[in-house]
Amino acid sequence: MSQTFWIETNWGTSIDNVGKKEILSVLNELSLTQNPSAAFWVVDKEGLNVLQIHKNLCLHYIYGENLDRKLSIKLQKTEDCLYFIDQLIEGNFFVSQGNLDRMDFFQ
């Protein structure tokens, strides 16, 4: 099953039907911006799973029936975001209690 995603940035860009290439382009744009509060969201088409990535490399996984649950991590470098982007794209990022127990890097 192929997932489709859209991106929303807090600098005014919205892109529909994106793949990894477009997500990485926005991630690169984020890393180059001088705006310390820059952030973007990658959302699946069903709107059930969201990655929120900030310029300061705080990454939030937002999920739940009403997007009322959030897991957060502070990454060390931009490249660290790739793992989480890949997980979302591959559909392996969907949270269940079983894999929450293995995700001890989230605070």
C-alpha cells in the first residue's frame, strides 16, 4: 500500500502529494534558513500520523484518533531526521503499545 503525504511549513509553503524527495528538499531548506523558529509538518493523507520537525531539531510524532498524542525527541543533527522520515514513509511508524515500549529514545 503506497502512502501519500503532504507538507506544511510555517514559512508559508504547502505541498500536496509529496514523496521522500520533496520531504528531503524541505528538510534541506529548513537547515539552511536563518529563522530559528522555522518548522514543518509531514502529514499522511489520512491525517492520522504527523511528523513535526523544528529548526532546532526537536522532532515530534503526533498521532491518535484526534491527534491528541505526541512523542518528542531532540536530535543531534539534521541527518538524524532521515530515520524518522523513512519510518513514516514505510508505514512502520504507526504506534502501538508494543512498539511504544521499544521506543525508549522518546521522552
